[in-house]
Amino acid sequence: MTALNNDIFKTIDPDRRGTTSEEVISQLREMIHRGELRPGDRLPPERDLAKLLGVSRPTLRAGIRSLAAVGVLQSRQGAGTFVVKADGPPSLDSSPLRLMASLHGFTSAEMFEARQSLEMAVAGLAAERATGDQMASMSEEVAGMFASLDDPEQFLIHDVRFHQTVASASGNRILTSLMNMVATILFDTRIKTVKRATDLKESAEMHRHVYRSIRERDPEGARAAMREHLERAQRAWELEKEVAADGSPADGSNGNGAGGAH
Amino acid sequence: MTALNNDIFKTIDPDRRGTTSEEVISQLREMIHRGELRPGDRLPPERDLAKLLGVSRPTLRAGIRSLAAVGVLQSRQGAGTFVVKADGPPSLDSSPLRLMASLHGFTSAEMFEARQSLEMAVAGLAAERATGDQMASMSEEVAGMFASLDDPEQFLIHDVRFHQTVASASGNRILTSLMNMVATILFDTRIKTVKRATDLKESAEMHRHVYRSIRERDPEGARAAMREHLERAQRAWELEKEVAADGSPADGSNGNGAGGAH
DNA sequence: TAACCGGAAATGGTTAGACCTTTTCATGCG
DNA sequence: CGCATGAAAAGGTCTAACCATTTCCGGTTA
């Protein structure tokens, strides 16, 4: 079980630059960059891999844990440690951004704006590149929104799917990932928010507007529609926030979270 | 040394939901979100904190390591573990994105496009909001570029600083962080690339064009100028890549890295 | 013959205790 | 007063063992 084709793992020199576990991270990262570890692959058992790399098991585990924290590896007790499978759109973990938001006191306005910029960018690209299938999906989601005007939870599902479809139609997985990262943070409390039917109707109209611009291959129109859509969503959310703040002291810190229909 | 004002640390229930170390991560994360741990703060020593949380030291270390991996904590041997200080623009670690690029086979074209979208967004915002000081800084960096046409290394420094100034002038730290994240990946091999003087002159002109649009408070002009600037940079890089590929078989995998003047 | 169930083996998760290396800081000497 | 030295503090690493979960093979049964 030791030396079959595992010679790709090289023992770590004692006279390394950083700490031992950092070196372990570098080793594993290099192997991923070189393509020796591919998505879905299983790493050797920790006990074996530790021997192969010439480090102790806790040190190896420290390295694995660091890579797991950034979403590259995933360990399952009893099963093994795997390189994360690349099924569907790749996604970056949003918790780093979330923590940074707390640490630096990001305002919701800042996050809304970031999301708006990203959504406008992907909408513009989608207008240039969306395939027929993708446009059909968008249309279906818009129809789903109009069909769920009295069911906010269902509406939100179509809402999210519409935006994801647009993002994937942009053909740029990096922008898609970044957009999802930001949107995830704003989503957290969105689902908890009570939505009025009039808001939903307006929101659905805006989504249809975005869809039509994309179908017309009109990037600037799509960008403008998306801008207005998100601006209205932000205004609606701020309105609800003020209402909700009435009677209860506003929590000055961590201005995260968002609501309203998007 | 145990119970001074450290009662904010609560013992972890044995009947928790996930693994013990995950619970440690949640605990620390919650404390950050609640503002009990602020940037620059030092955590209690591992041995003490482990006792306070009711877990073993390796388990605590695992949690700390996970948060360190995403750039929230930082440990210094002999000194202690600190919440990362928020000096200057907050920065997200780019290694997750870098690893994802390798795993999913992102093309450089995709990365260039992502960077272009982000840079255009911040340029547009900067045109609306840049302060006099920020515009002065941009101007200085442009001047620095023209003064370093025969010193590619120096030129690159002004180049990078110009873009960072524009980003910070956008007033949106999230977009700035995301932009830096993408730009960092593209930067890696940029510095290694040989640049011809004519490229640098053109690049400096483009930067000046961007600066002027921002000074004129012309968001669309700034966006357009930035778009053209980065499109030219990408074309120049692709040209150099082709030249460099002559005589040596192209490496089909991992199409990362970039070069040329930006 | 095929489906199901049980248990052994594999594998990650956790703990304990010890020791090493680096940093910090106070003490004492010049 | 200032610098050097050394003790204390704190993170980094290792060994060894045990626990919890998953997997999978093999036997049993319908």
C-alpha cells in the first residue's frame, strides 16, 4: 500500500523556509497546480501520507485543514479526504468575505453596490453570449416569479435561480463565483423578510425587463435594467429596515443582511 | 489568568451538531461577528483558551488554523494569536481563487475578462467619487510611468499603484478586495515578462486617458478607457505568449499567469 | 440466485502529554 | 541610562493511543 504510484509525493526537507505545516500546504497546492491531484481524487490515508511527506500526522492534518478551510479539500470521517469535485459552477466560500465584513464594518450599502456592479457586469456579458437554452431558462424563471406572487418563498427560489442563470450565461465562471460570494452574504436574512405582494410584482417586472434586454442582445440595456432592478431592491430593503427599526433600538454594528425581493 | 474578563468564552456543549473543531470555529466566528474580538486583539494563549472552551489543544489549534487559512487570524510563534489588523485596504487571500483556477481549468482569457469587468466598475465609481487627493495620487502615478519608460520594473510599480488608487477611489472596499484578488493572480508572472518600450508608452497613455476621464467626472468615459486599456494589455500579452510558445510545445494545462504592461 | 444484514477493517476525529523554537520582557550588569 | 542576558510565555511539532464513522466484504436468508 505504500509505493505504488505514490512517488509523486516527495519528502519534505527539514531545512525548509516556513513552518512544517506551511510546507505541507505548499506541497499539496503544487500538486493541484501541476494537475497531479484532480477534482474528485482521494488523497492517501493521513497515516500513509504523513509518512510519505515525512511529517507527523497532526502536522499533516494541519495542512489539510487549511486547504479544507478554503474549500479545496474535503474530509469525510471514515471515507477519506478528497479534492473537491467540480460539479456545477465553482463556488468560493463566502465566510472569509463575511468575516471581513464584520471586521471592517462593511455597510450594507457597500455590499449592495458591489453586488450591483457584479450583476451588471454579468448581465452585460450574458446579453452578448447567452445561448437559446439559457434564455429559455431565464424566461421560465421569470414566468415562475409571476406565478408565485402570493408565495414569497417560492418567488425567492425563482429569483435566485434567475440571477444564477444570468451569471452562468455570462460565460465567466470567475465573475459568477464572485457574484455568488457577495450574493450569499446578502441572502442570509433576505429569506426571513416579509414581502408585500406589490413589491413582488414590481420585482418580477424588472426581471422580465432584464431578460428582454438579454434576448434582444442589448448589453447596455441589460446593464441598465439590472441596475434599476437592484437599486429598487435596495431602496425597498432600506425602507423595510427603517420600519423594522421603529420601536426597537437599531443595532449600530454589523450592518449586514438584506431583505426584500431582488 | 483564567477568569478576568474572559467569560465571553463559553464552554462547548458535547452534544453539538458538527465536529468539535467546527464548533470551535463557530464560536470564534460568532465572537468576531458580535464584535467581542476586534482587529488587532490577541486571543488568550492556546492552553488557556482550550480549557475555557472545554476542548483539547490540538482541536482548538485546528479551529484557529482554519480561520488563519482564510486570513482572519494570524499566529506568531512566541507572541500569540491575533485577529488580523485592518490596516489599509482589507484584502482577501487570493490562493483560494488560484486553486480554484487550477481545479476548474480557468483560462487566462476568463481571468482577464473578470479583471476587466471589475476594473471598469471601480473606474466608473471612482469617476463619481474620487477626492482631490486621490486624483492627485493618480496623476502622480501616471507621471511616474512616463518617467520609467526605460525601467519596466519601476513602471510596473506605478502601474499597480495607479490601479490600486483608482480602486480605493471607488469607495467600495468589497469591489477593491475582489479586484485585488483577481489582479494578484494575474500579477504573478507579469513581473517576469519582458516588456518593450513601445508597449510601456502606449500603456502610460492609456492610464492617462483613464485618469483624465475620472478627473472630468465622466464615469462612462472612465469605463471605456479602462476597457480599452485592459483589452490592449490582454492582446499584448497574448502576442507575447504566442512568441514565447514558438519552439517549445505549449503547455495545455493551467492557462494561468499573465504579462505585459497593464 | 438475489437481497439483506452484520461485523471487521479502513479512515478521519479527538485527546493527552511532552518537548522544541521563537518571541517577549524584566532583571541586572556595565 | 542603556544594552545584554536569561527566564518565562506562547505557538509549533511530535508520539501514541483511543473514539466515531464509513465502507465493504462475506455470510445468511428469503
